[in-house]
Amino acid sequence: AMFEQAIDISDAISEFRSWVYKIDTKRNFYWYANGGNFDFGLLRDCFCIVDKKRNPYTPWKPGNVCDLRTLKKFFGYKAPDEYFGEDQHDAVVDCKVQILQLRDILKLVAQVN
């Protein structure tokens, strides 16, 4: 049932690229993941498969990949339990929680400065 609505990886990467390039034409955004190696490693591998290249052109610059886990440790941040609800480890919920965590940390940084 979960895979009935799945789309081909080539189509998914194409749609992802189109969406990103509409909002970040110069590849200036900073990209965050809970851990920089896992999420971006998987995405990069998808680009390799679709582009049939060992070093594909990704929508992010390598220097703009950031690690949320490091920020959480550095600032001693622990997300409130209500951010998680009952759907822990659901990809969409995880993404939303990580966005909320990053927002909270950036607010902390703004208060320090």
C-alpha cells in the first residue's frame, strides 16, 4: 500500500531539481539535515543514478551543507516532546521537527547576538 503512489526516481529527482532551482537559482541556500552524511549522501547517490555520473551536479554547494545534530549539541538544545507526537520516524514528521528545531536554535543565536 505504501508504494502504490511511488514515482520513478528519475521523475522525483527532476521534480526536486525544478523546485529547488525556482527558489535558489544561484545555489546560495544553506541546507540542513540532522546529520550531514546520511541524508545528503542518499540524495547525492540518487543524483548519481539519475545523471549516470560519478560526480553529479547537485542543487547545493558542498560548503552549504550543514549538520543540525552538531548545532543541537553545541547549544545544548533538546526539542520539546510535543514536536514529535506519535509519528516519530515518519520522514515528513521528522523533516518538520527538524525545521522547528533549527528555527528554535536560530532564535537562540539571535538572542545571543
